[in-house]
Amino acid sequence: MAMAASEIEALIKAALPDAEVTMQDLAGDNDHWGAVVVSEVFRGLSRVKQHQIVYAALRGRMGGELHALALQTSAPT
């Protein structure tokens, strides 16, 4: 079962309340998503750590309900 963009966004925002999240359906199948996540929490952190924070927010759904997520993360400019 695929995850809706709104569900992915809600999980991310629950963990990162200040986050600006932009979702894009990369394959038109609600199963391969792209997400741009901007949060002050990411400031000073490596890209790997930023992505780990987002994956943790998804509570184990990566690889199951959510097949693929291409992430772009950054702190606000």
C-alpha cells in the first residue's frame, strides 16, 4: 500500500514542527516520492544526519509502505 504525500508530510512535520516540506510524486504512482525539507534543526548537521532525522520521522515506513523517497534537506537561508 502506497503512502499519500499528506501522510508523509504530516509525519515529518510531527517530528520537525518548523519544517517546510514540499512533496513531488516522481513516478505518478504515489510510491516514489521526492521531498524537499527545510528546517532550522538541520543547521550545522551533515547531510547524512539530516536525512537520518527525516527517516526517523517516518517511523519505519521506508521500504514498506513508502517504497522510495528522494530527499533534499537544508536549513533555512
